[in-house]
Amino acid sequence: MQQKLSGISGHDAPIQSVEDDLLNALGVARAIHRVLATTPATWSTRVGLYGDWGSGKTSILNLLRTLEEAEGSLVISFSAWSAVGESGVIAQFYENLARRLREERIKLPIKQRAKALAAKVRRFGILARLGQIGAEEFVPAPPVVTKAATEALSKLASAATEWARISRKDLEAIAMLRGGRRVVVFIDDLDRADPRLIPKTLLAMRELLDWPGFSFVLAFDKRAIASALSEYSAAFGDDAQGFVEKVIDVPFEVPDATEKQRRRLAEAAFKTCCNLMPLEAVAAIQPALPTQPRRVKLIARMIGALQPSLARHAQGDVDWTGLCLYLVLTEASQAVAEWVVKAATLDDMDWMVWSGNKEEKKKKQEETKELLRGLLSAPKPPTDTERVVNAALRLLRHWDGTSNDAVLYWVGLVYREPSMTMNEFRKLRQEFAESNDSSVVDAAIRQAASNAGVSEFEAATAYVAEAISSYQKVLEAMAQADTKVEWCERYNDAEKSLLLLEHFWIKTANESLATAAAQGSVTAALLGVVGTWLSWTKNEGEQGLRQRENDLALTAVDKCVDPELLFESTDPFWNSNFSESHESAAISRAWREILRDALAPRVVSRLCKKFLEAEGLFPIAMGEDKLGPWLVESKASPLYTKPELAEQLVDALRRSNGASESVRAVLSKNARLFLQQLLFQTRDGSWGGLDDARAINAGQPAIIPAAWAAVIDIPVPFRMRSSLRKLRSDLLGVGAAADQLLEPAWLAEEIETSAQMTSDTE
């Protein structure tokens, strides 16, 4: 006998005892028991227990077994799922009957009869040749089955094979064996059996196993059985359902759970699988959970698998609603879950119209619902499509106020262990503030790398990113503080976070941490936070924070390995401050100028190096990045506004002196691209134009002649000389002095030769 388990034993496991009954399975079991108990001893009865997959049919059978055995019934139970061959289910019945009799140690009163019956049982699983009998053995046919089904019944007749028939003497022997006890046979999972087995099994149940004192309880999804009959033979048509009703004497439907029962089941399942989850979170997602108990327990198991990761978070840090709704969608449809994540995080996927027009919003929502229904329709729509659609919309609304990083964090938690959590970061911040010991930080990074199975560099990047994000949040909390006490608490947190940030960029000797902090995107995030609070000095003590932030930012700029990205992040193109007041905008512009001044020497130096790289200026001339074209074309570029940087460019253009021919050829090609770009000739769009080119030449007259000298340092093929002559003419047009744009002998000779050829022809 199976051991009784208390609580939820698995998402696919039925309950085993009354203590685990949260959906009134016992009530259904008692109803069936009453039918079986009141069946006359000389009758056989077939009870159908109908319900969807996962609705709790097996749980009801388990409780029914307890009731039957308590009254002395002989219970035989097996699943049709594993049946093999056309006669597999009936063979399983006979084999389980023989085994059960042996377990009861019932002795046959007639030795010869026992041998005969045992021999028959041994043959059940190995006979391959089936005898054929006519459909007339099944008359009278069920009246609900029309004449159109006659052919189907004839084909099904092979189920009632001669080997499966039990003679009257055998039945008498079996009756003596059971000693007046009722025999109850549970056949579960009939809807999961091979569809080819189902029609013949049902006929055999009706025609062969009509044994006095025997009761059969068949648990299955009625729709699946009807579908299997129809697939077996189109002759059944709409009569398939009627045929099932003629096989089953007394039908029972697994009742839908009440809201209270569903809540009890969900609370028990989530508590068993993840005791960290608060009951109010379970209640919040209750409407989104499926109606089938098995699927509810599966979702609880999915959240339970995350318990080790969730335990690393503070309770208030966990987005229980978002995480659980995402798992609900994942269980129902991976396609829907993936679409919702994209819709919530990608800017070009506008799932909702956020205008004041209610009709437009309603229309957009209906369009979204139709899209989701379409995703759910392949290959076959679930029975609870609307529940899944509503859960998807609810998750989208829930994520509206959540950052993309946070959404991706909780989704990512389902598939990988995080290197660190906000809770772990807060602990590190507090420990470092108390000890100012760098080894505390180093140990935390090593532990984070171990947690997620990543490199220490990746773990350090996660810690730096969280430190920046945390600092921004605590500054926001300071700004929103309503009392002095609250402000002081937030100020203390801000000092702790800033102390850690200063360690990351200024004091650390940890190579992984220093490398992580030097990344362009990380440094840009830090500058973004510092730039947000430049003018916020309304409370005592905040001015000190601003000064430390500025010093930290300049240090971070100096150490950043991607100065171009930082320069671009200061918006040199428009220098806009649309959301700031006049005073704040002035402070912001001044701050960004300071950053650009700090970054410009390295940005220009790296640009100048591209003149000596094969195809170095080609991506810039084609506009394949944003900053490069602006640096070359705009008169506001530090390349032209700062004399020392303009001189650096001139020096780069003059590097052909004494260089190899291959180096001179590369420089010549890049210098030509530079001049063409300056003249608005490389692509349709440009930051500059001819007016900017005139201003650049006027302000820095040495640049164009130096570039022209590099261009003509290497002779070009005949086909390119006309375009080179045009380039010189265009440069003269923007103000370059003719005596500064010398013509090499090979270019001048080409002009004379062409003129002479024209004269000779005339």
C-alpha cells in the first residue's frame, strides 16, 4: 500500500489522503461510493469519472479506494497509459486481477479451476493472433448509435476476441474466489492511452466484462475519448459521444473548484514549494492561476525552484506579482511570455496608447488581445485562452512603472542565478562603511562570481552597476523626504553609497573591479547620475555631496577606456536642456563643457590615429557612428575650436615625411576622405557643410593645406585625376589659398598633355 503523504507532494502527484483534500475530492469519492455500494450484488456497473487533464480525477480515485477498502471491497487499480497493443487494457485488467487475488492469498476451492484460470491469465499478455467474431454478437446495438455507425461497430468487434472471453465456469470460480466481496476496478488515464486502443477497450468493457459483483470506474476526459472514437472511424460522426454514454452506466463530472477551494489549494501549494512567498502575493495572482489543480501546483513548483535565489533577496525587494505572472504565462505559452517581455522592454513595441482618448486606448487593448489570442492559437488554443490573455495584459500594466533593467532582471532570474542581489549589495555597503576595508569588497566580488558561475570581471560589473543605481535611488529618496529624520537616514545611506563608489574608481587595487569601472557604459551611467543632481543643493550637507560627486566623475572620465562614448553622452550636437530651468540649464551646460574639455584631447588623439589605419576614416565618412562625423564636419568640434588640438591634427596629416610608401598611401586615402567629408561630399546627411568648411578654414588655415599635401603625396591613376582636380577647386572655393594647395608635377603634366592632345586634334 502506498505511503500517505501530507501536503503537496508534486505538481503531477495526486493527493493520497483526506488531510490533503483541498478541493472536496472526498465529496465526489463518497458520491461514487454510494453508487457502488447500492449496486445489486448480481449486477455489474460502469462508472465514468469525467474531467480535464489535471482536474483531480486520480485524487478522487485515491480517496475512493480508501472508502472501498474500508468496507472490505477488493480494489484493483491501474493506468491505461502504459497499455500496449489492441487488447492491452483488458490484458492489464486480467493481470492485475490475478495479482490482486494472489496478494489476498485466496485459495481456490477447486484445484483444477484454479489451474485453468491461471493458465488463461498467463496467456493474456502474449497472445498475438486475435479471433474474429461478427457484429451480431453485439446486438442489440445501443439505440443512440445510428445506422451510420454499423460499419464502425463491425470493425470494433475484434476487441471482443475469443481469448478475452471468460466462460461461465470461470466466472463461477472467480465469484467463489472473491467470497462475496465487491470487486472495484479503477482504470485511470484512459484518455492518455494509444487512441487505437480506446474503441476496442470500451466495447470490451460493455460486452465482455459485464460480470456480477464487479464495478468499473473509468477516469478520462470525455472529449478526448469522443475524439479518439471519431478518429478511429468517421462512421461514428456525432454519435461518438452517444456511444460513450452507452458504455458508461453512471457518469460523474469532476466539479469546478470554488474560489475558496482554489485559494486554499494555491496557498498550500505555494507554501509547500516556496515558503518565502507571502500569502498576500498568492492572493494577488489568484485570478490569473489556471483552474486545473495540477497546473497550479506546477506553477508553484516553478517558483519553488527559484527559492534559493529568492532567499538571497530581502522580502520587500522581490517583485512577487511580476515574477509569478510571468511564470503563469510561461506555463501556458512560451510565445506569449516572450512577447510580453519584448512589449514591456522594447521602445518600438507600443502595446498601449497612453493618450487621454479612452476609445483609442480601448481599441489598442483589443488589438493586443487579438494578437495574444493569435499566439495562443498555434497549434491549438487552450481552453482557458481568455485567462492567459488577461494575465498577459495585467503583467504589461504591472511592468509599466518598472525599468527595463528590473524587468529583465526578474525574467533572467528564472533561467540563471544572479551574481548579486540588492540585499547583498546593501550588506556590502554597510560592512564597507564600518570597516573601510577593501578586502570586504574583494570577497563580495569573489562570492558573486561563484554564485552565478561568471568571471570576477562580470561580478564586479554587476556590483558597480548596482552601486550607481542605488545611489540614484537614495538621492531621489532624500529629495522626497518629508521629515528631517527621514532625510538624515537617506543622507547616511547616500554617504555610504558614495564611499563605495569612490572606492570603485579611486582607491581599489582590484584589477577586475578597476576594469569594470572603466567601461564606457558604466562611466556614462555614473555621469548621468551626477549630472542629474548638479543644481540640487537645497539642504545642508548636500553641497558636500555635490563636490565629491564632481571629483569622482572627473576621475572616472580620466580612467574611462571609451572616451568617445562619454563625449557623445554629453550631447555636444545640440547641447539641449529642455527639461531644466534657466539656472539649472546653465549649470548643466557648464558641467558638460568641463567634461568635454577633459575628454577632448583623448578623443582627438584617437581620431588622429585613424589617419594611419587602413580605411580608418571610411566608417566616419559614411556616417556609421554619431560622434565621428560631428568631430570632422562641425565647426563646433574641439578639433577646430581648440588650437592645440587643431595642431595635433595637422601633425598627424604631416606624418608622411620619411614614412614608407604603404603608410603614405593609407594617409593619402584617409586625408582625401577627410577633405571630401569637410566639403559635404561623402553622404547625403552632414553636421557641417560649405559654410562650416569656410569657418573651419578661416579659424584653422593650416588644416586644409596639410590634408591636401598628404593627398597628393602619392600619385593617383589617370581615371582619378579629374576628381582630384575638382577637389582642389572646391577647396579653393571655401577659402583655401591657392599657393597653399600645390599641384604636383604629375597632376600638372596631365593637364598640359590633355590640352596638347586637344590642340593636335584640331
